[in-house]
Amino acid sequence: MVPPEEITVIGNTGDDMWWHGLYIAPDLDTVTYWLAGVADESRGWGIRGDTFTTQAAFGHLTDRSWFQLGDRDLATHLYRTGRLAAGAPLHRVTAELAERLGVRSRILPMSDARIETRLKTDAGDLHFQEYFVRERWRPAVREIYWTGLDEASPAPGIAEALAAARLVLIAPSNPSISIGPILRVPGMRSLLRAAREKTVAVSPLIGGRAVKGPTVELLRAEGARPDALGVAERYQDLASGFVLDTEDAALAPAIAALGYRIALRPTMLDDVDSARDVASTAVDLLREPAAA
């Protein structure tokens, strides 16, 4: 087991948005809540046992109540917004929230700059949260693009964390809209390329299917293969190891031919033991001889 103090998480902020005057950072908060042990496991977001009294009141005041905020979750957003308004950068506020919730690992936003993931769809030009939550990812996506990247750079602490890391793990999150925005921050790919020999990626697809969400649909919208091989091609210059599900064993030779060390494991991370096994597999891959 890796001590929590030795783990740094770099979180996507392309999903962030202003909502009823509050700055919402869904991915950062989800990571924080899970590491704090307070996440709602059944929903996959928010705080376990939260109430929604304020949300219900919003529903009586406005038709813009499709984004759900629990009452305890609301306190997080109030704190973040107030600190940002006072001039604190996002990485500092993220650290403060993690500390107050008892998280021992370090959580960093990909950038302090304001970056938005947007999608051109047959229902119009949508912020990612509009597409994912309000529209329930039903519209066909023609293009994914980002605003704010020109002014962005990796958040303070990222370069040092990557340089000092013994292992860098690219998690099995959506390559298009969870990992993709992180990699698009100017300077991020070069930092990861320098860490390639200690980086392992985990496929988010099992037998060409996503566990949840529009991973397959968005890979297709970007013109990428919607399978483990397509994901491996995206990370070829960034990772030297690749973990794919046993259902995708037929793709292993083609992925190995890209220069990866390969491991086959069940990658349905539906319990702590499964997640621990995949993480241990990633560590073990780094001990193997480099691929030819």
C-alpha cells in the first residue's frame, strides 16, 4: 500500500462552471470527497447522506435547477467561491478544502486558469455539464473543444510532483473529457513525456464498452478507435505500461506493438479490492523490462 501522504492527484477542471453565482468544481470535489471517506458511493457524486433542502427551494425559484447541489456540498462551493473572490488561486483553495476534510493526499487542479470543456452537438453548443447532466448525454456530438487554454499553464506543484514521482498512473477515466483536458494544458504533455518510463495507463473500456458515461460516443466524435487499442494509441507517447481488461485480450498484441508493457486484469473497479489489484498491477509493470 502507498501511504496517502505520498499520493498526488491531478484533477480535471474543464467541467468547472459558475452556477447561481458559485464556482463549482465537480471533479476536484469528487476526488476530495472520496479520499475523505464521505462520498456518496451509490450516486458516485456528492456527499453521503446529504440533504437537498436548498435544491428544492431553487426548483421553486428558477427553471435552472437541473444541476443538483446537496446542502453540505453547497458549503464547499460557498467556501471556494469566497476564497477565489478574495484572490486565492484555485490550487490553494483546493488544498485548503482537502485539509479541512481530513484528506492526507495532495489534490491539485490541472491549472489555476479558467478552462471550459465545450461540445458542439445537434442540440447546440453546450458546456460539458449541460451535455452530461441536463441533456443526459443524448445529443450527437460533432466536436469537442476548450476555451481558456491559451492563458493556461500547469498549476503550481504539478511539475515537481511528476518529476519526483516513482509511479504516474493515468486513471481509467474518460480519455476525451476527463484525461483529455489535463493533457491539453500547455506544457503538460512535455512534463508527462519526461516521466514516460514510470507512467502506466489503465484502459477505461471493457470489451469496447464504457462502465458508465459517454466514453465510446466521445471517442468516436474525436475520430478515435472506441476500444482499448484506441485509448493506448492516445497515450503512446506518455506511458510505457498499459493495463487492459481480460475481455480485451485479443487487443494485447497490437497494444504491445506500440511499445507498451502489458498487463491483463479484470478492470471493473466496483470495490476496493479490485481497485487495489489494478493499482498493484500498475506498480508491478514498472518492474518488468522495458518493451522493445
